[in-house]
Amino acid sequence: MGGDFGPAVTVPAALQALESNSQLNLLLVGNPDAITPLLAKADFDQRSRLQIIPAQSVIASDARPSHAVRNSRGSSMRIALELVKEGRAQACVSAGNTGALMGLSKLLLKPLDGIERPALVTMLPHQMRGKTVVLDLGANVDCDSDMLVQFAIMGSVLAEELLGLSQPRVALLNIGEEETKGPEPIRSAAAVLAALPAIQYIGYLEANELLTGKTDVLVCDGFVGNVTLKTMEGVVRMFLSLLKSQSEGKKRAWWLILLKHWLQKSLQRRFSHLNPDQYNGACLLGLRGTVIKSHGAANQRAFEVAIEQAVQAVRRQIPERIASRLKSVLPKSD
């Protein structure tokens, strides 16, 4: 029910996800009167693998997280997370209020032992045709050095499991590559990561190298990560829109028109993997369950990608593998 478009996007995306994955079953949590009409085109197989779970209310996108959590009973977001807690679902995908999703997830699913606060993480494509795990993307505005180290460990596990990397390279996002640069939490985290044998720490990375493929895991606090991600997405969307635009008011020779069309198509194919719709969905990493946060402005294809991310996280048992890694890497508390 959340996001800018609600069921108008999420329900068709759910049907497309069912069409693409014959093993998938979905619970659609929300207002049945808003959801049911959008299922008219579903075939028998799709209807047999989905169920509508009624909810009394929806958490507003602009609601203060603390207020939303206190008044969340009966809301679609809380019911969806309760389904995961109860074992009736293996993952929750939401395009709703990020702060409320974070607060309710912590309340209901609980962070893993050794994790102070979960982090929002996504995998961004880079110019080498691979992907980079980036976290935190906005769940935690202020992060101390311990949290950055925890993010690095979680990101490393995600890179191993979903990208198939045996020794993923881990870097900290900073304002320079020199060891003396940056605020104290980053420098303290760097010292800890450099001393952890289980982490292949390669040092600092600047924001202009985000899409170069120089690292497999990039760690930062939520404020910096969110600004970095949205700036990059805005630039990519503008670039892709420029490729599609047509010049107006000028007559061109036919061969120039054909040449321009060919160049546009060629560049679109070359850079289509950078389209934000292709990597929508940030995993709330560090919980005892799988929660995926979709962009509120996601279109149908983008929300389907978020569902696919949830499927992959469940298949690879990401929470369980992070819990196991934390036990072996972090020092035992007294």
C-alpha cells in the first residue's frame, strides 16, 4: 500500500514476479478493495500462489517514525513484518516509510547478535560490468566506528553470497585516500578493519570512484550513503533521458537522423545496466529476517526487481550466514 503509487504499481509487479518465478508465493498485505480489482488479469496459476491479507490502515509516507511505530497496530507494514516474525512469510518487501520500516523491523524481527543497528544496502552496477555492495544508504545518519566495522562484515558476506566472490575487497568511503583524511569514526574503523584477517580491507575510496569497480564493498554512514546514491541516480537518469530525447525545430538529412538513432540505441544498450530501475530494492541488513525497502517512486519493473532481491536473500540464507560470520570475526564480549 506504500510508495508514491501504492497497489497500482505493487500489484502488477507482484503478478509479473509470479509469472517469472514458478516457485514464488506472495502475500499481498493491504486494503482488499484496492487490491482485488487489480488482480482481474491474473491467471489461475498466479491467483493460486497469492493471498490477500487484510490491513486496517496504512502508515503515511511523511509520518514521523516514532509516531508511526507507536500507532502501527493494524497497519499493512506492521502486519507484513509480523508475518515474517511468525514464520508465515520468509521476507517482507515494502515501498513505504523508510524510518517506520526500520523501527518496526528492529522492534519485531530484532537485530542479530553483534549488530547495533541494521543498515540499508544495495548492489550498484559499475563500469566493469560487475556490482558493488554499498551500505549504509540511509538507515543510520550517524555511525560510530563499531557500526562501520559491522557494516563491512555484513557487506562482505553479501558480496560472497550474492556476487560469488571468495575474498571481496572492502573500502571505506572518504574525502581522500590518505590515512589521515576524514572524521574520527572512519579512521578508527579503518584501523580495526586493517587488523581483521577475515576482511580484505583495501583502504579509502572517494565518491568519484563509486562506479569504477575498484572495490566490491563500499562502507559509509547513512547520511553520506543516501546523498551519494541519490546524486548518482539523478545523474544516470538525466543521462539516459538525454539519450532518448529528440532535437526539435530542426530539419535533418535522413542519414543524420539514422545515425543519431543508431547512436542513441547503441549508447542505451551500453549503459542500460546503470538504470536505477534495474537495481531497485535496498536490503535492511543485520536483522533476524529478510526485509527489502523499495524506492517509493519505483515503477512496476523496479518493484519486481525488489521482489527478486528478496527471493535471492532468502535462497542464500543471508541473515543466517551473517550471524555465523559475526561469531567468528567479532571479539567475544565478557
